[in-house]
Amino acid sequence: QNGGYYKMAESMQGLKRTNRCAEVGTADIGREVTVMGWVQKRRNLGSLIFVDLRDRSGLLQILFDENNIGTEGFEKASSLRSEYVIAVTGKIAKRSGAVNENLKTGDIEVIATDLRILSEAQTPPFHIEENSKTSEDIRLKYRYLDLRRPDMQNMIAIRHKITKVARDYFDEQGFLEIETPMLTKSTPEGARDYLVPSRVHHGKFYALPQA
């Protein structure tokens, strides 16, 4: 409980993302948008709460003012923590404070009129940031968090573009992409076999090979 607001995950029913965080700019000032993502950082200045919202496109500053979002919404905003998943509806406005020249959306912010907490999160074991200094063992243990980091997501996007170019090329040349089965007989390569029972031949197993 936080100031009368009971923590719980809220439904996103009826909401639809209009833009990703870094897909808006000064040309969108005055337009109502709905954005969704992870809370990167929250700054509570008493009467105002600022949240850096992150999705795979980048960061966008959200401004929570009780006069715009109401008492309940402001209490929800004050409960936000790092990596909470939220949905925010509001209007794009020119930043009232300092402009961040290092940020693509550094001269705008969203004046929130509605907030939904889609999922809460425990304190992550490391900061979700670019060029992490966290040891590889910890990163791999929490791989699902590591893949949220901007540099990792950038590599995923580049890999996607490379494979898309290759697939588009072969498609234009008339090739068909076929995924052949990989279940074969067991081979003595020293690696651990993962056995899969056969539905057709009862009592028999396929071995899933691994490198």
C-alpha cells in the first residue's frame, strides 16, 4: 500500500500504443499519445514526478503533475520503481526544464493524464544500461534482463536487418526457405543427448543433437 493506492498489475485492455518512445519529436507537440515501456529512472520533486520511460527505440521523459493526472494517478506515479512496466497516455509538450542535448527526445516530454502499471518488478541485480560493467556470469544468469540493454537490443536489430536482407535476396531469386527436421539417431560425440520420445514408435526415442 502506498498512500491509499494498492499495488497490483493493471490490465492494458482498451489501450493501444500510438508510438514508441523515441518515435516522437517537436512536430508532435500538442498531440495525445500512448506509450509503453520500462521505467528507467524516477525523480520525485514533491509536486512533480519525472520518469524516464524506455522501450527498444530509446528514452522519453514523462511528467506527472497531480493537476493533470489526479490524486490517485499521482500516488501511482510515486510508487514507480526501476523496471516497472507501465502504459502512459498524455500530450506531447516542449520541455519546461532543461533540454537534454544527448537525447533524441531531449527537448520534449509527455504530460501524463493516465497511468497504468502493467507489471511491477523487483530491484534488478544490475543497471539496465549501455556498456554495462557487470560481470558476464551475472549477465548470463539474468539474460532476460541483459537483453533489455540498449547495446544488446541494437545488436539484435542489426542481426535482424542482416538476415532480412539475405532472405529478401534469396526470395527475389525464387528460393524457398525450408526448415528440415533436426531429430536424428544418437551419435557418440561426447555431448549430453536430449531424448525425445517417439509418438509413432512406442518405447523408442529420438536424440536431439547439440554442438
